Amino acid sequence: MKQQGVVALVLGLALCLTATVSEAVPIGPTVSVGSATVNVGDTFAIAVSITGAVDLTNYQFDLGYDPSLLQANSVTEGPFLATGGGTLFIPGVIDHTSGLISLVSNSLLAFPGVSGSGTLASIEFTALAPGLSPLTLSNPFLNFLDSGFSVSHGSVCVSGATVCGGGGGGGGGGNPVPEPATGVLLSVGLGLLVLMHRRTRVAAGGC
């Protein structure tokens, strides 16, 4: 009877931990910035994308970068929001000194909104010097709200992984830290049961 009580206790603990892990997983859309590995002098595009959008009618964001490594040339509208009809796209303002593209926004001129995944905007850069430039998304809004979604940043490695410490394109700074899997938790519980069973047999004079 005591062993059955221990089994129930261990399984209950595993289920509670599993529920905690499930609650830690972010729910809702994710706005993410792409990453790239390029050479000095290359001109290339970085996408700002969304996954899991639900009834999206408008968005806004700022994007920071290292102006000593990259030059931002232009911001163009991505195809995602326009699948719902006409749009009013504003490419924002590029500050080459501070390395900030601010007030990029887009609004759908019809209803309902757009759901799914796709590219919100595309930003053209030119690589100026070797190094690793973060691409940091700030002040994001979806449907005039600044919450209810997650953000994943990106980066650009200029002149290869050696210059950037072996990291290549990097990026994905907004990804959640992996949590222990349910199987691992159950394995720990079973290990405790085996240990207790052996102690019981030793106490009773068994092998």
C-alpha cells in the first residue's frame, strides 16, 4: 500500500510539472526578424515576418542595427497583409547615424483581417565592415496592441562565421528556453521508485 501511495505521488508530481511546462510555452503570434551571413559590399534583404497571425489588420515596429557594419537602404512592404485587400504602407524613417529604422507600419483598408503566416516587410541593407550586427525589433504593435504576441530578433554576420565567433547568421534571440520533456520527468519518477524498492528489499533481508 505504501508503494502504491508513492507511485501516485510521483505520477502526480510529474503531471504538475508537465502542466507548468505547457503554461510556459508562449501562445499567440510571433513577429521575427531574419538573419544572414554576408560579405563586405554585399547588398541583401532581411525579412520581418509573422507566424500564427489571427485577424491581423495593422502592424508597426522599429528595427535597430549597427550602423558601423550595415547601411539600411530601403524598406518595402511584404505580401502578407496585402492578401486581405488594399493597404496603407509607411516605410518609416531611416536614421543612418543611430542605426534605427522607426515607425514602419501598415494598415489593411478592408475587413476582415488576415490570418496565417508570411512576410510583413523586407529591409535592404549593404554590408560595410566585418562584424556581427544584431537586428533588434522594438516597439512592435499588432492590431494597435503591444502585447499578446512574442518577438524573435535576428542578426547579420558580415564576412563569415570566423569573424562572428563561429556563429554564422545567428539570430532567434526571442526563442523560449527549452523545458524538460514529460518523458524525462517520468524517468526521474521511475528511478526514485526503483531506488525505494531496492531499499525495501535490503531492509527485508533480500538481495
